Amino acid sequence: MSKVEKVAKRKAVNLTADAELLEDAKAMGLNLSQLFQDSLKKAVSEERKRQWVEENREAIDEYNERIDREGTFAMQFWGR
């Protein structure tokens, strides 16, 4: 995907923030759009992980119980 295609998929949003904080960020030359996008990407990724774990909690618990009970294939060779 080219940079032109990436830019075309962006959407303007209205946000509110502390005015003094915005002035400081501007004075430091920080790119607010990039900061917002990076933070949003991280938050979405973390929420997807949290939801996946929640949706798969039963299978994860069953797997862990089986490993506690039976061990893993490799454990028979390592003697653990």
C-alpha cells in the first residue's frame, strides 16, 4: 500500500485536550496526529488481546490444567 493510499484512508476527528498541554506539545514540535494514531493503535491492540483472552478463557484454563496434570511432551525427555 502506498503512502497516498494510506493517507486517503485517514479520517479527521474532533478531540478536546488540555490547552496548556497542547501548547507544550506544539512548542516541542510533537506531531499530535501521529501521537494520537500510535496511542489509539496500542489501545486497540491491547483491547483485542484482552477480548481474545476473555473469549478463550475456558480453553486456556483447560489447557493449563492438562499441562499441570499430564505435563508436556518435552517433559518426558527432560525429566521434569
